[in-house]
Amino acid sequence: MQAMQTDQVGQPQPNQQPPITPKTPKSASQMFPSVATGKPSTDENVPAFCKQYKIISKNRIGKVVLREFDSIECDGTVVIEGFPSEEGMTAIMTANYIIKQLQLPLVGDIVSPYFTPLGVVRDGLPSHGIRIYGNKKIVVFVSEYEIKDPEIQNDIIDAVYDFCQRHRSKCLISVDGLDVDPTVKKQPTDDIKIGIQSSAADDEEEDEEGDEGEEMMSFEDEDAPKTTEELLKLLEQEDYKEKVWYVTNSEHYAKKLQEMNATVAIEVACTGISGGILAEAPFRGVPVLSLFAPLNKFLKIGTRASITLIHALNKLMSEDQTSILIDTSELDKTAKELESKLKDVLGKLAPGALGDEKTPAGAFHSMYM
């Protein structure tokens, strides 16, 4: 971990690197219309003016500063991180839904002169891109944009761990979706290896088959559904619903996850800040859990994965006497509406339309990737 200072980060000098431009996910406006598109809120509970915050601490780590404000005591809480990944919007959607359902107040943020200035307005409150919400039981880190610079990513990873260590957090939980192929039958042991697209995984023989007959998910484009009928069938798949895989450095939480029928993820390749947090788990002295829910690799609808993850969090926090219950009825309604709209669109296409001359095979698959 880099040396921590308590002063505010100064402005970059002329010989330093230029500001890093965050990459905003293309679907952010669809996931968070009130934030990404600037549409005015109709909620009567939104105040007419924003709250004034007093910054109570600034912790500088490398090129970033983690600022804390408000008087809420965050010691000994469960910490959830929802940073973006290559697997889509599942982590961000899950984190934002938890914040909304539990009405968590803003308690901090991560800023840097190396970030391109970005203001996010949520419920009438302007804030920076990387935000921290919380109360006496739970803290959530969330960000809608992805920073590609490795040095800045590692500084943010250090900042998250520093927060957890200073506040003696009960555990640090990462949530995300994992691509699964619903057309692949599960093995009798149900110990299926999980594969993620990665430049480091180019060996087809190793990707397709592992030890003891366990099967690695295939990511070849030829696996994509070729007809509208095949796509419609994928919406009805039940094999992986409520399935959760995990990786943890804690024997205590491993036992609880096994009691919940969660399965150890045998092979996973995670990128970005979440991947760095997982990689550092054996070295930081903080109980870390990475929870993965199945994300249909052909349809990429993350709402079902978010529901599965929140159900798992409810069970985990109930077992751990954190007594937090997150209602998923609103998210379930959204998932059903999305699936209904998709079925309606697919139903209007002619049978076999995905494979005819006008619509090349795999075109619909690419749309959802």
C-alpha cells in the first residue's frame, strides 16, 4: 500500500500525466435515466436544495483522496463495492438498488485531480463519480464509470482496503455477474468452471475442458442462437436461477456460504478494481467475499443476476446477525418488464430471421454483448 497522507491532493504539475478520461458505459442512461440523462425527478421527497457537507477527513493514497463526511458511524459494518467490470452493469445495478432501497445517505467519496470532472445528481444531490453511501450497518462504494489507468485503479483498490482497515469493517463484499452458457448441461457434481473472456485465455483446449471432466464455458460466437425460437427458449432457462458462486479468504464466511448452497468458483478471471480487490484478499487482513451470479451470455440482462445477488446478501447478512433485509420486488418487476419487451420484439421477427440473408446469424447475439 502506498503511503497515506491526510492533506488534500494538489493540482498536477505540467510534467505530470494529463487527466484521465473515465469511460462511461453506453447503457448507463438506460440503467439510471434520472442520473445519466438529467431528467427532473417527480419524487415529492426530493429536497428543493442540496445539503451542505462538512468534510471530516481526507486520506490521500497515491493519486486519489478518500474523503469522509457526515457524522454517521461506519465502524464494524459490512462493506459492498459496486465498481464496473467487463461483465456489464450487474455490480453497478446491484449497488445502486441497495442504496435506493435502504435509503443510504452519502457519507464520502473518492476524488482526484487526475479524474476528468464529473458531477452525478441523484435525488437532487450533486456528487462526484465515485461515491460512498452508508449507515451503522452497511457501506456501499459505487461508480458508474470505469477508469482504465492501472496506477489509478491500484490507488482506488488501496483506498477501499484502507477504509475497511481503519473502520474495522466486518467484511468486504464484491458482487458481479458471470457469463454462463445456458445451453451447456451441468455436470453431475455441479462443479462447473466459470470462464470469462480474457486475452490471457486463448488456449481452446484448456478453456473447453478441465480436470476430472469438468467443463469450461465456451465463448465461441458459433454458440450463439441462430433463430428467434432459440433466443426465446433462453428466456425460459431455469438451470442457473438463484445459483451463486463465491471466492473468499474467510473460513467463517465460507461455512456460511456453503450452508446457503453456494458453490466455490473453480476458475475465474476478474478484471478492473473488483479483480484487484479479489487478488489482494490474501494479504490485507480483511475478510473478503466475491459473489458471482449467472449472467446469460447471449442476452446480457443483468436484473436477474442482481436479484440473485441481493437474495444471497439477505441470507448472508441475516445469518451474520447484521439484520438487513433488502426488498427485491421493484427489481423483479423491472426484470419481468424487460423480459416481456424482449419477448415481444423477438415474437415480431419471422421464424429463423436471425439466420436469413437480411439478418446474419449471431447479429442479435452481438447486440446484447
